[in-house]
Amino acid sequence: MENGQFLRNLWYFALEGRKLRKGRLQTKEVLGEKIAFGRNPDGKPFALKDNCPHRGVPLSEGTFDGQTIRCCYHGWEFDCTGACQKIPALADGALELKRIKISSYPCKELNGAIWVYMQDGKYPDHDPEVRFPDLMVPADKRLLHIDTVRIPAGMDEAVIGLIDPAHVTFVHQSWFWRTAKSARLKQKQFEPVGLGFKMVRHKPSANSKGYSMFKGQTSTEITFQLPGHRLEHIQVGETDTILSITLLTPINERLTELNHFAYSSLNFTKYIYWPLRKLGKVFIGQDVRVFEKLSKGLQNEPKQMLLGDPDAQARWYFDLKKKWHLCIEQKTQFSNPLKPQMLSWIT
Ligand code: FES
Ligand SMILES: [Fe+2]
């Protein structure tokens, strides 16, 4: 499998908002870059390259009082935008200060999730806002956190694992969901959308017991978009929705973080949250275990194949990725390369 460079000029989920407390710097690796996250005096999140511009010591090793970051080595001070404020050892430092700035990343908080925009150094895009992902959650509502796990695999393997229908029968077998014996032929219509594709709205599979807990008409639509966002939008009755949101963030070439969230407009969220959370954790645990096995296999550098309809979405992912890289390099508008298509498989 090609382990292409990371996709840039896109937003990645970084942290749960509630975990980033005021007056603290939190460091996290995203796309192989160490980033220091914090909150400015207004409470807005910021993201800075976690290196002091003087000699490179991590800023997160220094101090932060909610306003000023002070490096632990020679005490240089910075504000939350990364601008240098003070160089204690410099007798006449006023002129130097203006030139010194820590590189910063666009950073944004919505629905209780903090996102970071990973710019392409060579081909920057000056309007990050345009690509901010739409998770279909009202702006004033919070996502419910289900689980965070780290998958011992690169982003490509992690994405393919997320959109691969054929593993469900063998990896996610359980009495309360479905069993291998209940597998049957599925036909699903797909359409291109945004930076990805969607399985168009349909009734849930008759062999998925999980859905039967919702009374009334239910239908689902599953969307996948670059860089690695999967949204399962369940419509319950006329007006209510339940969303299951999976966001993948590459930590580095060999490690990918999966964050799973839920949102529901239903006021009995507090009753379905715990069973939903339990179910989510069971599924993710099953995926992580199979990823551990896969990573053992990959050490042997086997050839891999993407075969037929069950692997079509994986091939689409690579097509989308290739197109995205091309658009960035040629500075052209992204146009989705996919066509509507019906896929069939047995699960
Ligand atoms: S390395 Fe940070 S002040 Fe010198
Ligand atoms: Fe899975």
C-alpha cells in the first residue's frame, strides 16, 4: 500500500476542548509535528510549534500562566500568538523582539472539539476557513465523547480499516449485533460529496440488531471525507438525528489516533449515551485488535491488493488523495474525481 505523504491544507481533530484547561500548555504530535496547545486570556485555543525559536527547547517544558509562555532555558517570553515579548539576557533587546515569532497553526474550537489546520509549507492555502469540516452538529451543541484509541498503523491503513465493509462479518461479530451466519447480499448506492463520498440514505440492514432499539422509521447515511472523517447520520422519525462521528488524526507515519464522538437531538440522549458508548468501545476494541495483527503482518512488507466492490471505497480514498495532492501542487480547485456507483458485497 502506498504510504503517501500526509494530506495538508486540511483540518485535523486535535483535542477534546474540556481537556485543554486554561493556564496549561498541552503538547501533542500531529502529522509528525510536536504542537503546544493552550488557551489565550479570552479562553480561545491556540496552537504553536512546540519549540522555542531560540535554541529549540520544547515550550511545553517551560511555564505558562495563561498569558505568557516562558522558555525554561534562557527565559525568553512569548504571548499566546507566539510573538516574543522579552529576552531577559539581552541588554538592548527592543529592536530584536519584533522579528521573533514562534510558528503558529490555525486552531479552532467548535462543539467542544479543538481542530488544528495543517498547512502545506510549500503550497500554503490562505483561507483555511473554507475547508473547516461540517459535522452537521448545531454550533451551540457539544459532541459526546465516546472513545480515543491509537491505532498502530499509518493513516492509509487506518482509513481503509474505517471504510472497509468486508471486515465487519469477521471482526465485529457479536450476539447483540450480527453473526457471520446472518451475512447476506447488500447493494448500496454511493455518490461523490465534498472531499469524499457517501452511501446514500437507506434503511439499516435487517441483520443489524442494534438499530432495532429505535422505534419508528430510521434511515442512515454514511459519509466519508478526507482526510479521514466518517459520519454516520441516523435519522429517527421525522425530525430527530443521531450522529456517530469518527475522526482520524495521523500522529506520525506509524501511529494514527481515532476519536469517536456521538451527537443526538433526542432528549433521551442521557439514556442512550451509555449503551451507545459501550457499543462504540466494543467495536473500536475489535478494530484495534485486528490492527495489531495487521501491523505484525506488515513488518514482513507483503504486497497488498484491493479487490472488487468490497475494496472499492479504499480505491476511491487513494483516488481522492491523489487528486488532493495534485490540486495543492497546481493550486487548482478540488473537483471530486468520483462517479455515482452501486456497490455490492456480502456481509
Ligand atoms: S532555548 Fe528558549 S530561551 Fe533559549
Ligand atoms: Fe471496524
